[in-house]
Amino acid sequence: MPTRFSRYLHGALSLKGRLLLGLLATWAVVAALLLVFGWRAGETLVGDSSRTHLRYEARLIADELTQQVDSRLSALEGLADRLEASSSEGGIRDALRQSDALLEWFDGLVVIDAEGRVVSDWPRVENRVGLDTADREYFQHVRAFKGPHVSEPFHGRASDAPLVMFMAPRLDDNGDFQGLVGGIVGIPGGNLFQRLSRIRLGAQGFATVITSSGRVLYHPDESLILEPVPDEQANPWVNLSLYGWEGEAQGTLINGDMAYQAYRQIWPANWIVGVVLPQSQAMSPLQELVNRLGWWALLVASLVMPIMGWLVWLSLRPLYRLETQIEEVGQGHRTRVALATRMQELQCVAETFNRVEVAREQANARLRERQAFLDATLSSSPVGIFVTDEGGNVSYMNPALVELTGYGAGEHQLSSWVERIHVDDRQSALDLWKYSLESGEDFLQQYRYYRQDGEALWLEVHARRVTSDDTYLGFVGTVKDITERREEEALRQWEAEHDPLTGLLNRRGLERRLEEALADWRKTGTPSVLLLFDMDHFKPINDIGGHALGDEMLCRVAQVLAWTIRRSDHAARQGGDEFAVLLPSCTLEQARRIAESLRDVIGELKVVHKGREFHVTLSIGVTCFEHGDQRIGSVMQRADAASYRAKRMGRDRVVMHETG
């Protein structure tokens, strides 16, 4: 039963699903491109407007601070001129008290003499009068250049607070330096930077003032006041402004955020105004707009897709009708498709299908005719014929083969066929079949096979590979029953190597087995022993009782030989009353015992003719294979010589050939 996921997958892979997915993907790509292009254009516009705004703010702050610095320095120069008339400390103190209006600009006023000692201040601060400032940078600068000056920020000795001092020199009529008058401005809470604290550049933008020496003079974060500015790697633009550069840029802040920045110089004080606006803050309205547009695009797509799906369904209705008619043709309910549509593409498909269907029917008719002829031919063939698939399993058997084996095609899988082959022939047949499957060579093999009723047959199987356009299809083969032929061949071979009277091997059969034993001896050193003997006193049996009585004695001797020797031994009648026994894998001592046993048993045999008993004895010669034996003739000569020696020694005995 199909799962919900499989149904969804099938719908998505249909033509309608693909069209809808294509339309949805097109809509998504267009919307994404519009949003990306809109974002890029908005980003450029926001960047330009932000830089313009920061340029205006920086210039406005710089101009105002420049005016503030100039005004304060001019006021201190006027105060310095008024102090020239009062050289006493009391007069200086009174002059400072009369300058209360300057306290709107300064947090305190001080007068320093030519040696750098504070001689008077206002308002009074404990421990300030008497301080030595001769080592201070601002005192040395005013004394050297005799002009107005704004000091570097420093920590006051009396108040220990961050301060900056505005100064004007006191000169006599000859222009000699008499000291200076200074106005002290507190950095965190001084009125000079109060306007900067009120400037708002969004939630995160801010303005800062730094000195040309690279120290923070004002920052909304008071913990950064008097701290050095970031190094060049952290913010190269602020370091560039220390050398007099003015302009707008985009760079990273101390915390790593990207921000728009603008810098302007305050030349009278050697200060730099910096205005900073984080990019995330500047882009937040644009980000919000893009997000809204994205949601609107999703909403429009969700509303439009059902309508588009309905339109696609209307467009595909002729295709659905074509599908239905093709299915009816396949079921045999109609012979051709007839599609009423204005879509030329579908009309072409319908016409092509009709042509293909006509050609297919004609081809099927021809195929049925050929199949009928083939079936008739195979059914009438007296030879067993089979067809296999690519894996070697039988897919077809003609009636002759079914009758021959007793099994149907469905029962002839490769494994079951192999199991019915005789165990001695099974492995070689299986190896050759696998080789033929892999190489494509013909399979030709004879083996014993068991029918369903258990009868053993000799089969000759010949199979050849079938290909079509270099495509492997399987094998087709013939099976012949060669049982009768193999039995005739076996009988002829048996008759050629056996004595018809006794059933023992004849000279030819003995020589072949002796050749095989000699080959094993030369290859592996397997010992074998040969016994040769003829029967003593056999001639009177033939002369008195005739050949029938002699044949009876020969047959009884042959029976005793067959019963006495081992199953692996070979007994032979070479002719007349001469016999031989080949004992493979046997030592001389074992052979002696076997020979003595034969002599004793055969000595007890008797045949009776007209009340008279006849007995025979054996003169047995024994030899084994020796090093240097190349032919069986030498072996037989040694055994024969030993047999004659037994006769000369009185008969009825076993003589072993003595090696030199």
C-alpha cells in the first residue's frame, strides 16, 4: 500500500507537479533577484545618504568647536592684557575675580609666572597656588612660541581629574615672556563638550573628539577618555585622520562592527572630530523593508499558486485524455487513439502512437507466426533441447528433454540440475559450465545423470551462447542420451582387456595396468610387486579329461585368485595355464605372504574325472620394481625367471627374485 510520502513524491514527479514546481521556482528566483537587486540598490543609497549626513554632522561639530576654541583663546588673550597692569599677586587675584563671566566657558582660571609656578587661581582650589608647572608640556610650548595654545589632556595635580587647558602668554612691552594665563576645562563634565553629549545619531551612532597625538578627548563611553585610539590595523581611517586627513569612509570599529565614519580637523586645538554610525543601524530600515517584501512575495505566491494549478490542469486535460485512450488501447478496448485538441504537439504524439501501434501489431503477428513454427519444430525434434537465461537457469525444455529427464522446466534451476549429476562427474561439469558462462565458449560435456525415477543415464550436453546486437541473452543447447553407446564402449573395452573364459585380465589388460604402476613408481616411488606363475601338473588334466576339464580347473583357479587377493590388486590370465598378479602399493614381505596363501589355497583345489581326482600346484616367481626400470618387459622377465627357478627347485614353491 503506498505511503503518503510516496503519493506526494509521485505527484511531484508528474508533469503537472513539475510545471507547478517550475512556476514556483521561477517565482522564487524572480522574487529573490528583485530582493537582491533592491537590497543592493538600497544599500548603495543608504551608504551615500549616511556618508552625506555624517559629512554634514562632522563639519557642523568641527566648525562649532573651532569657534568655541577661538572664542576661549581670544578671551584669555584679553585677560592676559588686563593682567599686565597688575603685577602684584593681590592685583592679579582681583583681576581674576572681576572675570567671572569667563567661568561660563572655563571651570577655573589660573595665572602662572615666568618660572612655571601658579601664582593665583579662581575659583580657589586648595593646593593649586604654588604648584610648579615648569615641566608640563603646555607651559614649555607657550613659553617657547609665545602664542595661544590648547594643551594635551592631562590629570590635574590638585583635582586628579581629566582636564584640558586653554592658554594665552603674558608678555611685557618688549615681548618678553612673563608667564601665562590659563582657562581649565573639565573633560567629562565641562561645558565645552556638553553639546556633543546631546547629539543623537540613532540608537548607536555617536561623536568623538581625539587629539592629534592619538588620545581620546571625548567619547560617550567615559571609560575611553584619555585612552589611546585603536591601532592602524583595527581602524586605519582614524589613524589617517591623525595626519590631517578629512573625509568619509566605511570601516570596522573596536568591537568589530562595520560602520560609516566621517572625520574633520579642529586646527586651533589640534583636535579631530569623528562621527560614527554603525552600518547595522543604518541598514535596519532597509532590512525591515526587504523582510516585509519577502513576506508579501510568499503571500502572493500562496494566493497565486492555486490559480496557476487550476490553469495547468485545464491545459493538461487533453494529455489526461490521451493517457486514458492509450490505456484502453493496451487493454484491447480500442485500436487507435483519437484526440480532439488544438495542441499540435499532442496531435503529433497521438499520430505517432497510432503508427507505432500499427507497426507493433504487425511485428507481433510475424513474431507469433515464427513462434508457432519454432514451437512446432522444437516439439517434433527427437533431440532434447533447452534454453537458459543469463544466469544459466533453464527457461525452456522441449517435450523430448522433459521425457528424457523426467523433470519439467520449472524444476531445472541450476542448483537442482547439478545435484542430479553423478558425484564423480559433478565438479568437472560445474567448472566447465561456469567457464562457459564467463567466457562465452561452447559447453560440451558427457556425464552421468539421474532421472526422476532414479535411473542413471549417460548424457552428452552441447550448449552455445546466444547474443543479439552484442547483447548476451543466454544459452541454447541439445541433450543426447548416449547411455547405450557408453555401455557398448565399456563392453568393448572390457572384452579387449579381459579373458573370456575366466573373466580375469588378459595380457593386454595386465600390461596397461603394469605401465600405470611403473609410471607411479617413477614419479612418486610407490612400490608394486608382480607375481608370475603357471600350474604344475596341468597337462595331464587336459590330456585325460579333455579341454572341458582343463577349463573347469582354470575357472576355479581364477575364482580363488579373485577371492584371495585385495580389491586393489589385479589378477590376469596371460594364456594357457600362465597367470599373473599385480600388487600395487605392496612390499616384498607382504607379497611373499600373499603368494604363500595363494599356493596353499590352490593346492587344495581338485577336479574329478571318472572317479579320479586331479590336483595342481603353483611355482610362483616374485619381483618388485627396481631403480633403473624403464619398461615393463624387464620386470616381467625377472618374475618369469624367478618362476622357472621355482620349477627347477622342485615346483610348488615361491621364489623371490634377488636383486643384484
